[in-house]
Amino acid sequence: MRGNFNELKTYPQWIATLLNNCETAGAWTTGIASDKKLRGSSVNIDVYSFDEIRGLAICQVRQCIFRPNRFNKIRKDYYLIGRNEIGTAFAHPVDVRAAGRVVGDDVTAGVTLALCRIWACREQDLDDIVRNGDVAFVPIPELPTGAELVESNNITIRDSHHVRGLRDGKIYQANGKYYIVGSAKIEHAKRQHKTVKTKEGVWRIQAGLRSRTWGFTAPTAD
């Protein structure tokens, strides 16, 4: 199936259900509203990419603000949508556009690009990432030069993800980022995500990067 600049006209039912779930969760409200003077706005959604194996899709949420004798004002937010570990739908704002690698012969390309930007990683590392909601262990070749040991061996990311070194695992800090060497785990404070662990290797502890939005949409919690 090929993507195009007018959206994917046909996509699986699970995406339609996912879009509806995101709307119900308050991520956006589709439709049109106007007053007696024909001033108003509309919001609609296009799907540009999806990965059925990962259960993820890229959608564009487009707002059009209109009024008589004025040019329409168009704003667009892009989201990676999917489900977290307990099945709740999420909408994560991403820095992609409906062009280039997002729209083309490979219908999964946009999802792949979005994941690489969210986790600040290479495509070949995606399958090795160990994720707990929107915080993950991302594999890296080696610890950055000058990394300093975190003596407590415990950190909290985004006030909700508790990371702790296990057994021989040690947490380090360098240039405002955290790393783990050896075994560690991530626990979610509200238990909305299953605890995940690493056993060996070197990892960057990465909070999923989020794109800025225009304000007519509302990202959900991952």
C-alpha cells in the first residue's frame, strides 16, 4: 500500500478504532463549528503511515480556521498513536511531516522515522529498545567519555519512572543525560506500565522526545 499527500484512503479497522479511542481520551475533537457569520473552524484527521506489527500509526490532525473574506488559517499537528502496555490508547506528538520518508512506497516508513526521533536512536537499534511507557533503555556502543557515577544508583524520570541499578548495574551521568552499565530496571510509579529490566550492556536512559503542538490538540500520557 502506498502513502500519498492526501492520506491513506484505506487502512485497517484497528487504526480507526485507535483514532476514536484517542479522541475519546481528549487528544482532539474532529468536526466543524461555525457561527451565524460563517466564522469557525474544522478539525480532521489523515493517516500517513502505519506498522501493523508494532500496532502504531502516524496521523496528521489538521485545523482550518475560516471566516468570510479572509484566507483560511491552517495548522497541523502530527502524532504517533498506539496503545500502552495495559491497552490504553496514546497520542504522542512527533516531529514528522507528510513528505519525504513519511509518504512513499513503504507504508511503515513514517512510523520508523517517528520512533527514531522519539528515542534519538538509529533505525537498527529500534528492536533492541527496552521501553516502559515514554521512558526507555536505548542501547549504545559505549559509555560517553567523562561520565560520572550516580552514587545513589537511583533516579526518577518525568516524576513517574523510577530507574534503579541492579546487582552489578551502575547509573552514570554525562552532559545532562543518564546511562546504565549492566543490569537495571524501570518501574512506573502508578503501575500503568509493566516493570522492565536490562541484564547487561550499555544503555542510554531516554525520555521519549515530544514535538511542540499548536494547542488545538492535547497529547495523552504514554
